[in-house]
Amino acid sequence: MQEKENPVIPADKEYTMSAEKANLYAIFFFIPVAIFMIIPYLLVHKFDKSLITGFKGINILWFVIAMLVGIVVHEGIHGLFLGYFAPSRYKSISFGVHWKMLTPYCHCNEAMQARHYRIGLMMPLVLLGLLPFVVAMFIGHTGLFLFSIIFTLAAGGDMLIYWLMRKIESTTIVKDHPHKIGFYIAE
């Protein structure tokens, strides 16, 4: 459920983009993912019959269930960390789906320091993308590798917001935008 009031936001203090634009930009994250995840995995585990067998061995039903649970967990991780840093804690967190783009979201309706917002923003990438990737690299598990790639790419919008924050000081007070992907500087 989104915030009911529509705050007046100074245009020069807003750092946002539409869901459509964010999804389009997120496609471009495939190139760095390929360079930093797929290529090293293939160099270590070789693209041979064992990798193909690993893909064939993935149970589709369990994989779909893992993806659906992963989507819920991704938003839950945002809520867990953003709620921890929000002044009213978890009371300020809401979840929903932008049905037009089939994009689930977590929204925090309270302002916080940029450093805390960044943590809440990036933890799904770390916990669902990068950590499973490291484990998959060590054990050579194709399903976990695929899961890590998908959830790294799923964090593309989060990485875009992080990019928008690159010039924002860590102590600056920011607030999650209630209707767009991004944030604004809180007065």
C-alpha cells in the first residue's frame, strides 16, 4: 500500500525514474553480470557436459518455486533493513505490486540517512545475488549459479537507485519516493 498523501517534492531534489525506464536500464546490467559472474563461473567450472547436465538436472517446478519465494524474500530483505533504520521502525514499511509492470516493491515512508537507505537498497543483491554466486563458485552448483544470476539481475533497479545516489553524502537525509523508483532529499 502506498503513502496516501502526495508530497510536494522540489524537482531539483528528486532522484527518480519510472518503472518502465528502470526496467529498460536494468537490461544493460546483463553485460557487467556476464563479465563478472558468468565468465568466471565458466572459466572455473568449464562449459562442458557437466554444466549442461547441471542445467538439465534442475527441477523446473522447484526452480519456479525458488524464484517466487526469492522475489518475496528480496522485498522482505528491503523491508527488514529499511525498517531497522526507519525512525518508527517497521511501522513505516509497506509492500505491494506495480501491476502495470508486474514489479513488486517495498516502500519506506520515513526519511533516513543516505547510508542507511543504501544498506536497505543493496542487501537483496548481496544476500540473494552475490552470496549464492560465491557459494556456487566453490561448489559448482548450476542451479544455485542460475539463481544468483537471476537475483543479481533482479537487483538491477536497486543498483540504478544506488547509482543515482553516487553523489549524495552518506549523512544526507533522504526519503523513498512514494510513487516512482528512487528517492528525494528530505527537507
